[in-house]
Amino acid sequence: MYPVTYHRPASVEEALHLLAEEEEAMALAGGQTLLPTMKQHLAAPSALVDLAACGLSGIRAEGGGLVIGAMTTHAEIAASAEVAAHLPVLGLVAAGIGDPAVRHRGTIGGSVANNDPAADYPAALLALEARIETDRRVLAAEEFFEGLFATALEEGEIVTRIHLDPPKRAAYAKFPNPASRYALVGVMVAETAAGIRVAVTGAGEDGVFRHAGLEAALDAEFTPDAAAAVRVSPAGLAADLHASAAYRAHLIAVMAARAVAAC
Amino acid sequence: MSENGIGKPVKRREDRRFLTGRGRYTDDLRMENQAYAAFVRSPHAHARVSGIDAAAALEQEGVIRVLTGPELVADGIGNIITGWAITSKDGAPMKVGDWSALATDRVRYVGDAVAVVIAETRQGARNAAELVEVSYEELPAVARGDRALQPGAPQLHDVAPGNLVFDWEIGDAAATDAALAAAATVVELSLENNRLAPNAMEPRSAVAVHDPAEDHYTLYTTSQNPHVARLVLSAFYQVAPEHKLRVVAPDVGGGFGSKIYIYPEEITCLWAAMKTGRSVKWTSERNEAFMTDAHGRDHVTTARMGFDEGGRITGFKVETIANLGAYCSLFATATPTYLYATLLSGQYDIPAIHANVKAAYSNTVPVDAYRGAGRPEATYLVERMMTTAARQMGMEEAELRRRNFIQSFPHQTPVIMCYDAGDFPGNLDKAMAAADVAGFPARRAEAAARGMLRGLGYSCYIEACGIAPSKAVGALGAGVGLWESAEMRVNPVGTIEILTGSHSHGQGHETTFAQIVADRFGVPIESISILHGDTDKVQFGMGTYGSRSGAVGMSAIVRAMDKVEAKVRRIAAHLLDGAPEDIVIEDGQARLPGTNRSLAWHEIGLAAYTAHDLPEGMEPGLKETAFYDPVNFTFPAGTYICEVEVDPQTGVVRIVQFTAADDFGTVINPMIVEGQVHGGVAQGIGQALLEQVVYDEAGQLLTGSYMDYCMPRADDVPFYTITHNATVCPGNPLGMKGCGEAGAIGSPPAVINAVTDAIGTNDLSMPATPMKVWQALAGARAPAAAE
Ligand SMILES: Cc1cc2nc3c(=O)[nH]c(=O)nc-3n(C[C@H](O)[C@H](O)[C@H](O)COP(=O)(O)OP(=O)(O)OC[C@H]3O[C@@H](n4cnc5c(N)ncnc54)[C@H](O)[C@@H]3O)c2cc1C
């Protein structure tokens, strides 16, 4: 790791100030992604602005939905009574991320800000039509997730809260990459007020995406067989050591069917 | 007999320090005046080095020195050697290209060391290493062994045209060809043995200390064989003469073969310590380990086996290409030859065998012995062949094996090995009973009702360990003898120190070695300590690999105990007024039967060292040394039966049952032996289902971290059912065969045979990842659908 200055501001305002002041400063949440990349010299911020003391952690039930602070860890979400009561699927998503150490450090804000194409939350938030609140605005998940590790966040902008409404039904099916255990393919199926949503992570060349064919099929008939019968095109899907685009396409239908079965 | 004697599951004495974080590993050591080394490594698979500019690195605060290959060569540091000479079938010696610890003009794999930065801090060294500017002229690269041998492939070493290190054969080609021509059935099989990264939990590390006053060097390092390291460092690399070089391998956290070899980093640290006047420490990072630890396996093989009408094997012909990587590592040339092709007879009576092995250079990290070393490759081939043959001939698999088992011993195979003892049908029976093979059809039907494909696979493995008779291996090209040494010191107070040339890096020697001493003399195990891993303490040793610490290392201890016992008898006879042969030694006493006269163990020690009243002419003291040279290899063998369930929708394989029936000869500590089997089988399951090192066509390493290289986790392996079926090995005093590698050797074909049984197609390669299994299933259904 290169030498780096560490800051621990006590408020979002102070954090924003520090991030604006230094061009190469980066926000630090759980550090589960950022610190390994710094150790490998793939990231070299001049300063780290730790968001731990900015009051961004915690889960609140509000207006039938949930408001989750950006610094809330995966383990807290997995164990939360509020989440279990209002949005149990989110607890299951959180419980399936990484290992216990990662879940006790990694945060929902860090995960969505990072938008790893194989991360689990992006699929959940996209299908559940979450709203992502930042220090300056509120963005729909659809607008927020832009591509591989790319989001609508501007320079120095901080995710502060995630807003979620409970769906009528929802389930997530994850096929882990055997090595990393990130999602090789993860499919979130949800029926929200607006209709059926099927969001896919791990598979897209451009990160998380919604699958129109699966949504239409499930809109017509919400059964595992209906999902399994959809022929998912490999076009636009990622191919790597672990999975060809064709295998990912196949898994998307299989995982969608399993998610529907679990709904 | 002692409560902590042979056959008792004594808890591992070393675990107190390991489990409480008090182990002392190389990286835990802090020297006076310590500086840190970081290596500048090639990002290219193949390139000419046209210049090195260290100016920017040297400007960094805390940077002491930057050293390069030409300086190393100028200082007379020798090239890295390979320890086993192989002769090609045309009589030509193998072609070994130069390997300098730091590259002089050319790099041949990603990670090849070009320069080293010595700095005050670890981070400072590492950060400065990035500032060393190396000018490379990239050259075309080749990563696969079979491609490297094709015409027009990029050439790695001028001395080895066509990248061919050797073209070696064993067995009778004419007899084998004739047998195959006359066979009723010929079964063909092509397969690859996937390349693996060893992944010891503790990464490699070295601390080099130079004392200019005495011109004496000390190297603390992660070694499985510190004396061999000292020998090679002094005799070949000319770092220092042996009496001016001490090598210490303190606690070492796993080796699996990868810590046998003397790597560029250790040589460089020793040399850098002399150059800089500082103690120099280097510890590998995990990504460096993936890039630079010697990899294992990497064979491409085609084979044909002939059978008569009765299903008896008539001949076996094998063509293998072994990828040795960019340079010949220490045992690299022995692994795909004498450790591989000599086991191609498996457990079967095969009248004619012929194997041809071509070894290739490629732009990848050197490949060398890794847990099993050659025998897993042989077993995978033989046992997949037997299953393939049974399927092709419509025979029951167990029956085909049974029909061909060797039944009488000693048995001379056509490929050098002479098996001394075994009970192959007994192993198979025991495994089949424990695995409830009879109940398998019902289990398969039950799985099918759940939409799962259930399969069962066999592997009847045999391996050769306890390496090795020195004269025999010398005749085959080994550069060293493979005996072991031990010293037994009885102190004046009666406590015992055993100094052994074996090295423990996870095997539990501090427990098992003490057990054989406690067993022999009936002394408390607490009064025995086992010392190893320091060339200043231990007389000499060849180290631990090839499952040799029991069969060879413990045999040396037995010989030292024989000598001590002989002296104890004479002392006791003298003091008790009897004859030496009448003395009974048990329960920590020497007694004269028929009298009430006895001496406690500490009284014997005291008598030996006070020397007030010893037999006429006897030297004082009680300390004996033995060097034990084995008479033969030992032949652990067994049957593994694996049962899997495959999810046809995803291709995911789950191992639902794994049964082992091993014949390891005498078992000293069943708990430790079982642990060795667990670990070995887990590694074999890793090879079969999860692990593979992948280089792309340009020689870039694609599996450089755990994000892409899949190590087995706890939930990837089942609870094992382990049984033993011991036949005593006649070749060594305790009748031991060795258990360290069997699990890794025997398990991969059991797993793959189970998966291919489940999916109904034999066309599957390791690792059988979900995608590959899905493709095989799709291919079996509709060949065009899979891609
Ligand atoms: C071994 C391992 C296994 C893992 N497995 C999984 C898995 O299965 N599924 C999965 O989804 N993830 C997985 N992860 C990733 C894990 O979930 C990370 O915690 C997450 O991606 C990043 O969260 P973090 O809190 O650690 O963020 P950090 O690493 O601290 O930060 C990540 C990035 O986001 C920025 N950032 C952080 N917080 C904010 C904020 N509030 N506003 C703006 N920018 C911010 C940082 O500047 C940085 O660029 C794994 C990680 C590891 C180490």
C-alpha cells in the first residue's frame, strides 16, 4: 500500500468537505473492496475519508418501507428484525454475501457505490425499485447503476441512505462463482406495485440489468416453468474463465425459475 | 507397550504452540539490522531485457540498494540446478537451459525476477520496486507444453531446440505394440492432468544474515529440507561453503512439495545480505506465490490399453507431454519420468508397458513435484482407463479391476518397480462394504426422483514412496542419495532428544517420532523431544517429501535406537551383574529377569555420563547416530469410492460420500494418518472439481488470486469414511509404507469416474467445473447446443 492520510470525520458535511478538498481522496466504508485494491496498488488515494462516524448506520421502518443507512453492514441487515418483518428477501441477500468477516465489515452503501458487476445488492435494489439517497439528491436504482463499477455518483458525492418498499413477493437466487463466491449469475425476481421485475447480476457485460423477456413471461404466468422456458440470449453477457456467455444465459433462466419457486 | 506408543491416537504435541499463535515461522523472526527485499518481476511471459534504470527507485527514502542479474553473475553466483539427469531415448542427455536467480538478459515467464530492491521497510522496498524501470523487448510466448513442442513455437532456450528438454521412454515398445495388435479390445483415452498451484498456507519466506567477521551466513527459510538447501546453495550456487552456511527451517506452514526447491529469492537474499551488510528479509505475497511457487502436474496424455477376451490386460501404451515451465526446477525432470511412468502398472498384472514422455519448456512458472508428484498423474490415467475400459467392454468395474489385480508378492512390474506387499482385493472389498455399493442402485433411483443424477466412481491406486534406495536412484540419474539420518541423545538425567533429518511442516513429527521412542523404551513421551530443521543442530538429512519421513526418517531413528539399546544393555548387564542379552528394557527400566535388580532410565543415563563404572573399554556418553538407506520403495495402496450427485440444470457436482480403504502398513498414530488422508483427499477433490492454473495464449496468468483460482472450502468436501487394511511392509523395521500423499494421488479419478458415471458421458476433463459438466451434459444430449 502507498502511504495514505486517514480522516475520520464526525458528520456528512465534514466528510464532503474533506472529499472536496483533496482531489485524490476517497470515501472509506467497510474497506472490503477498497483496501484490497489499495494493497494491490490498483487504487492509490492520497487520503481516506472514513464514513464510520458520520451517523450513516442503522435501519428504520418508515411509511411501510425501510430506510437503511449507507454504513449499515451486511451482517446487520441479515440479522435485522425490521428487515425480517418488512423485507425478508433483503436479509437473505445480505446473508449470502461473502463470508462472516466480509459481512461484518462490508456495507450496503459501499456495495452500491462500488457497483461490482458480480455484487448481489445491485440486483436486489434494481428489482425492488429502491431509491438511493445521496448527500444531494435521490436517484432511482435504474438511474443509479450505470455500468461496470460505474454509477451516477458525481465526484465527491456520498450515498447516505437506501429507501425500499416491500414488494408483493420477491426472491433471490444466486449461483456463486466457485472461486470468489460472488455471483456468477444472481437473479432477483420481485412483484412490485409497478409489476414484475427481474434483475440480473453477475452476468451482464455492462453490469446489473433487467431482463425484459423474463419479466414478460412471468407477467403472463408467474411460475418456475414459465421462467425456465424463456430462452435467454447470450448476447451482451460476460464470458470468462468460469462461464461462457451461453452458460450464463442458461443459468439466468434456471436461477429465475428457482427464484420464482422460492417466492 | 506405552500408552503413547505405536498405534495410539496421541494428540499432536506441536498443536499447543500452533493453536495459540506461538508458532515461530520465518516471517516472525526479527533480526538486528534487518532490511527488506522486494523483487522486480517481469510482467511479460517472454522478453529480452535491454536495460534497467534504478535511478528513481534509489532516490526513494529508505532504499538501500538495487541489485540486478549481471551483478549476481559477476559475483560468481551459480545458476539454479536440476537434481535428476534424464537421458533421452536416443541416448542424448537432457537439455537444461540456464536459470539465473535474477534474469540477465531474458525473462521467460510472468513473475521471472529481474532485480531486487533492498530497503528499510517492506512497503518502501515494494513501492520502490515499482519505480525500477526495465526496458523489455517483448518476444512471442507459448504457455502450453504440447504447443511448445510444435514446429514454429517460440523458442525459450538455445540449448533446447524445439523446447524439448528430453524425449524419454521406459518399458518394451515392441512387446507392447505386439500386445496391442493382438488384443481383443483396445481402449483409447486422451486426457489432461490439470496444472495446480500449491497454495501452502504460509507463503515462502527467507531471512538471510551475513556475519562479516566470520564470513558466515545464516539462512532462515521455509524449507522442507534445510540440509539439501545448504548443500545446493554452497556446492552449486557458491554462496558460501557448507561449514560457513547454516540453514534453519523453523516452523513451516505447509509445503506440499513447493518448499523442497531452492528458489531465486533465497539465493538473492543471501547474496544481498553480503552485498549490503544488512540482514535481508523477503516474504512472498499471495499473488507472488501464484506467480512464482513451482506449480504441479500439467500433463497431456494419450494412451491405449489392450485386453484379451477375458478382460485381462495385455498391454499399455502411453504418450505424455509434460510441461516443465520456463526452467528445470530441482525435481522437475524426475517427476514426469521416474515418479510417474514407473507407476503405470497400477495395481494390475500388465505383461507389457511402454511409455514415452516428452518434456517441454514453456513460458510459465517452473513445474515441479506437488503432493504426489507423478503418481497422481499415473493413477489418474490408469484408473480412468480402467473405468473407461469397463464401460466400453460392458463389464462391471469392480470385476474388471479384480480380474487384473496383482495377487502375489513380490511382483516385478515391467516399469522398474517391484511391489513388495499388498492386498488389493482386500482393499476393494473393504471399501465396497464401507461404501455400501450394494445399496447404490436404490440411492441412485431416489436421487433421480429428486431430479438429481447420482454416480459412483472407483479408484484403486498404488503409489511408491519412502524414497528411496540411494544406489537405485543414483543409477536412474538422481544427483543425491535418498537415505535419512537420526541421532538419539540420552541426557544424563535420562531425557531424550531425537535429532532427525526429516522436516515437519504439518505432518506431526514431534508427536509420531516421539511415539516410536516411547514405545521402544517405555519412557514417558514428555521426556522426549524431537529436533529438526537446523543444519547446526542436526547431523544431516535429506528432508521431507515423497511420504518418506515414516518409512525412511523413522527407520533411521529405529537404527539409532538399536545402537542406544545395545549400549544400554551392556551398561545394565555390567551394573546388574548379568549378560547383555538377558536384560529386559521396558517401562523406562532395564531389568535383569529372575532377580530384583533393575536400573531406572535416569540411572542408566547418569551411569553413562559419570562413567565411574562402565564396562572395560566402553566410551562414556549415550548418544548414537544412524544413517538409514532404504532397501526398496514402499507401496501404499488402496481403494477410494466416491459418490456424487450432479444437478443437471446447473452442472454442479456435490460429493455425497467418499470412502477410503488404505493400506499404509503399520500405523503409528491413526488420528494423524486420518488427518493426512483428509487433507490429501481434499486436495484431490480440489484438483478434480475446482483447481486449475490458467495462462492465456500470451502467457499471462489468469488465475493469479483466489478470485479466480478455486481452492476447496470446507463445504466443498464431504465427511469422509476412512478404513484401513494394513499389510506390513517388509522393507523397513517398523513395516511402514507412508500416508502423506495417498489421498491426493488416489482421489481425483474416483471423483471423475463418479461424475462421468452420473452424467453418462466419459468426455470430461479436470477440473469438472459446473460449466464443463453442463457442457458435457448438453453435448451428450445435442452436440451442437453446448459451446
Ligand atoms: C472475500 C470477499 C468476498 C466478497 N463476496 C461478495 C459477494 O458474494 N457479494 C457481494 O455483493 N459482495 C461481495 N464482496 C464485496 C463486499 O460486499 C464489499 O463490502 C462491498 O463491495 C464494498 O463495501 P465496503 O463497505 O467494504 O466498501 P469500501 O471497500 O470501503 O468501498 C468501496 C468503494 O465504494 C466507495 N464508497 C464506500 N461507501 C460509499 C458511500 N457511502 N458513498 C459513496 N462512495 C462510497 C469507496 O470510496 C470505494 O470506492 C466480497 C468482498 C470480499 C473481500
